[in-house]
Amino acid sequence: MEKIASFTIDHTILPKGMYLSRKDANTVTYDIRFRRPNLESVMNNGAIHTLEHLFATFVRNSDVSDKIVYFGPMGCRTGFYFITTDTLSANDAVELTKKALRFCADFEGEVPGVSAKECGNYLDHDLFGAKQESAFMCDVLENWNEDMLAYPTK
């Protein structure tokens, strides 16, 4: 079998940030990397799960909700994939990501979709952890722009 695209990225040199992972047909996948792979501890499941609920709710309620395909965690627990249609510019994807992370960092109240009826693992959430993770990434991405979306090569 051929190696999939995400396995061709050199994870030993990958810093925290946001990267354009791939373009397929009419979708664009962004890699939002919260941890340096294999060098830093991974995110805890509860924080990941809560951040997923908050970020996805924010972007699916934004003025570009029709251009949002998916937001979810990587299995390695070092980041998230954010998938949009190709009609959302890279610059707009970066800016939306920053706004969504700020929303998550500042969130107060009941996390959306956290009941047995709405969520497949409603007991595993960590709002405090999600807010910390989001605030940290707000700092990482503060000056990020579309010119910085390429994966590093060295």
C-alpha cells in the first residue's frame, strides 16, 4: 500500500502551529498542531473532547458555516484536523481558527452537546483543560498568517 500523505510529514521537526495538510477535490484539510510530536506530552482526552465540542460549535455557527466540513482530534492527541471547503480562503481559515480558539479560551457556561442523549462519551470532558489548551494556541497563532501554512522541511 502507498503511504498516506500525513505519514510523509517529518514529525521530528514539526513545531506547534497551523499547516495546510492537503487539498482534495473541493476540500482543504488544516493541521492545527498543539504539541510537538514525540517531544511533548499529549493532550488529555477530556480537554480534547471539550475543545472539539466548543470549536466545532463556534465554526458551525459562524458566518461561513456552509464552508465548514469537519473539526476533530488527531489520534496521536497532538492536534486537530480542520476541514473546510475550498471556497474558504486560507487567510479566512487562519483567522476563523484564531477566533474559534479565543472563543474556546474565554468560554464560560455549559459546554454544548454534553448530555447522554447528545454525546457518545458525555462524562469525559475537561472545560478547564480545553480553555488552557486554547489560550496557549491563541498565543502560538497570534501572528500566524497564510504564508506560514507550509509544513517545515528542515
